[in-house]
Amino acid sequence: MISHLTLRAQFDGERRLKMVVLAASIITKLGKPLLSRQYVSMTRIRIEGLLAAFPKLVGSGKQHTYVETENVRYVYQPLEGLFLLLVTNKQSNILEDLETLRLLSKLVPDYCQV
């Protein structure tokens, strides 16, 4: 299933391969990363900043499963005080992002006590 995340890429207009899933993470409700896997070259400060900004963007009681900023899209699922989170580029296919998140959400309980 993790290979599904690794292989999620698309071609831009010039036929260059571009990753759409930037990172898959498990974070606390306050934005502290517990686990994060980046699929593109990204500094630690950049990913920590993206993850720390996420809880401020999510309102309580919202029914949506994604939030967009100027640069990225966060696709998420709440998990008992945590968030399962994909950080994608805005050009990614939201339906594929949701399917990737669904697959990841099936995998997490098998390996983690949530």
C-alpha cells in the first residue's frame, strides 16, 4: 500500500514527472508530528511548518476532509486525538488523494495503536 503513495505522480504540461503526494503524516491535534514520510525533497523546517499550520486551518465540526492553502492541499482524517494527513500539491486529483488517504487509514491501525 505504501508503494501506492510512492507511485502517485503525474506529468505536467511539459511531460515532466511531478509528485503529487508531498508527504504522509500522523500529527496531534496541535500539529506536532508523530510520524511523517516525505516523497519529495523538503527541508525539515518546511515540513514542520506545513504540519504546524494545519490545525489552524481546520475548524472544529467541519464536514470537509481537505483544506487548501495557496501552495498545498491538506487531505485528512481525524483519528482519536490525531490526524492522518496527506500533504499534496494543488494540481493533484482530489478523488485519488481521498483514495490514497483511505488506503493509508486502513494500514495505520494494523501497525499503530490508535
